[in-house]
Amino acid sequence: MTRRLTAAFAALEALLVVGIGIGLPLAVLTLMWALQFGFQLDWLVFWRAAVDVWLVGHGVDVLVTLDPAAGAALGLAIEPFPVTLALLGGAVLTAGAGVVLGGRLREQPHRGLGAGIAVAGVVLFSWLATSSAGHPVAQPDLTQGTVYPAAVFALGLLVGLLMAEARSVVRGPGATGAAGATGAAARRAPADGPLGAARSALDTAATAARLRVRTLGQSVRDRVDDLPRGLLGALSAGWRAGLGVVFSVIAAASVLTAGALIVSYGQVIALYESVQAEVLGGVALTVGQLLLVPTAVLWSFSWLVGPGFALGTGSGVSALGTTVGPLPAIPLLGAVPAAGEGPGFVVLLVPLLLAFVAGLAVRPRLVAELPTGAPWRRWALLAAVLAALIAGLLAAGLAAIAAGSAGPGRLAQIGPDGVAVGLWMLVEAVVGVLLGLLAGGVRVPFAGRDGHPAADVDEPDRAAGRPAPDRPAPGSAALGSAGSSPAPFLPERPAPPTP
């Protein structure tokens, strides 16, 4: 694919990312405008609402200023209040589109150009959408609205490129040979005139930049290779275990959220009926709740870890108990446990068990990376601490993303406390991963007296620096085998004296 086609497809991809993200809520709102309101309202109101929903889905702050008369009728404070609670379903869609594009660009010769234009396109279209949604009633932050969607898309794009690179390494160098050959042929094609000169200059600059990046990467790899093998093994096992703990607990939280919705199905239906939103209103409410589902999963994640989450100032939903006040009539909140005592600290066994499994999973890698005779417990402790730090920081970040303000008054505090979730996750991860690494004992080669690997040594002997006791080889003279030579490590029996 040529540069022009790559640039055109990347720009189209950026337009689709923004367009589909805004178009989903806009389609439902447009149907309401036509069928329920009979075209009587200004359609731009629904456009701005759809853009605001898309921006809130990416964590953009929206400042809401209610009309004094409307605020008095609803019994709400008339002071401006921010809406900062993210409906993370929009961010998941944007990141997923970036992952898909990254997988496609990996096979193209001009993937750097395509990635840059795609991210720049998302920045441009996000800025245009945010600028058009500005209104005295709901004013989104222009800087955040321009940067946040593009940052989410760029993160997904990077993940897609890395995943495609990993797959190409597994398949072998021949998997992308055709694309690479096509790109090389395109770069070697002669070009005349000013356009050809400009293209040659760009090619030269790009080649120089690639060489600098490769040189820097090789320098970093050389420095990493100079680190002690035990440290490299602990780093590798630590970050794998830390990521594994967090993602496995998120998977358990997803199952918990689905189970809570199934068990509380009657309460959810009752809340739907209490809203009396008619068909289209119910569809719009459902779409909004689907965007809220990833956020609710992170609330369940915080509940499993221990601290729980808040649904208003002074409230708390945790495994120890539930204390909440009046809640908005959102059917999804029907899955929140009833007020009273919870299951207690037994819930903490879930992250501890998953951390233990993560430690078991990375233990073979750590054993393989350790040099002969390395102190196992020391490196296992270091790997567990690294895993806990990674898991704690990641859990704190996810909890902070799922928290914010959803309205005035007591609705200003919704979601988990990121610091508390991070600290609880850190403690659970270090205990579980360390137990997993130390479970069952470890048997690794230990250097014999002559410097060569001898028989396996149990952990106590190896940790104390004691080599394995010499054992006779099968079939040796020490075992009484006839006609075999004596073992080299046993003294020869002296001959009897001659009379």
C-alpha cells in the first residue's frame, strides 16, 4: 500500500472512530427527537447531548449549570457542578478500534505514517466535536475533549502494534516478508521532479530516525543484558505476576457483576417500570447503562479487593456491609447489595487465591532465569514485591478512573478510593504471589565441587550453600555391580598384605 493510500485509510479510520462513538447515542436520541418529540425541539440539543455522552465516556469533565427555575422544580442546587464520572464503555470502544488498526498497520510498509495520521485525525475530529458541543447548560472541557479520546486511541493502537509484533515473532520472519518487500520496492522506486526530491528527503530523514531508534534500543538491550541474571528473572516474573493478578481479579469482577444482575433481575425490572420512559426512553436508558457497565465492573473489582466503593457522600458498599442513601432510578443500580452486613473478609480469599495462582504460574520462569546456586528465597521475595507494586499501582489507577462526580450534592462522590484500593491490592498481591513462588519447594541445579552441575539440591541445602552429597552412579562399584570400575569419588580399597 502506498503512502497516499495509507494516509487516506488512516484518516478515514480516525473519522470512523469518532463518528461511531458519537453516532451510537446520537441515533437513539434522533429517534426520540423524531418520534417522541415530533421534531419540535432543536436537533442540535440532541447532538450536543450525544457528544457530551461520548466525551464523558473518555473521562472528560463536563460543567453543568442548571437553569434556576429547572433546578427549583427538580429540588436540586442551582450552583454549577461538574460531571467527572466516566462511562468507560466509550473508552473501551475507542481503545478496541485502536487495537484493530494497530494489528492491520503492522502488516503495512508505512505503519508509522498511518499511526501518526490516525492519532492526529482523532485529535482533530475530537476538537471539532468538543467545540460544537459547547453550551451554557453543559460545557465540556475543550482541552480534555481534544486530548483524552486521542490518548485512549493511541494506547489501543500501541497495544495492537505490540500484539501484532508478538504474533509475527511467533510466526517467524517470513510472515511479513511480502509487505516488507513491497515497502522496500516502493522506497527504491525512482521519482523525478520536486515531489520526488521531497520524497527522497523524507525517506532519508525517516531512515536516519529509524537508525537512531535501533541504536538506542540496542544500547538499552546491552545495558539490560549486563544486569544480574537473578534481577532480570525477578523483573520478568514480577511484572507478569502483577499484571496477571489485576487482570484475573477484573475477570472475576466481571463474573460477579453479571451474577449480581441475574440475581437482582426483579429489582432491575422494577426500576425500569418506575422510570416510565416508554420504549425509546427505555432504549436510550439501556444504551447509557451499557456504557456504564465497564465502570460497574471496576466497582466490583474494588469490592473484591476490599475497600469497596461509594454511591454518594457518606455511603459505602463493601464486603463488610452496605450503607447507601437515596439513589437515582438507574436500573443497573438494582444489582447493588441491600443495606446491611456483607459476606465479610472471606471475599478477600478471591484476590489472594488469584495472586497465589499467578505466583505458581511465573515460578518456572523465575527458576529458569536464576543462575546456578542463586539464593532462591531472596529473588522470590524481590519478584513478589515487584508484582505487588505493579498490581497496586495498576489497581489504584483503575479505581481512580472509575470514580468521580455524577451530580450535585451527595452525588459528588461516586466510585472507589484509588489510594485505598491500591494499598489493599499491594498487600494481597505480595502475600499471594510470594506464597505461590515458595509453594512446593524449589529444586534447581547447584554447582558441584568441580564447578559442573551436580544432582538436584533441596531448597534448604541450596540456600545454605551446601552442595548435594555425592551419590554413586547407577551400575557403579559402590552398588556392587560386577565388573564395573569404582566410582571416582570413592577411595579405592587397599589390597590385602602378602604373607
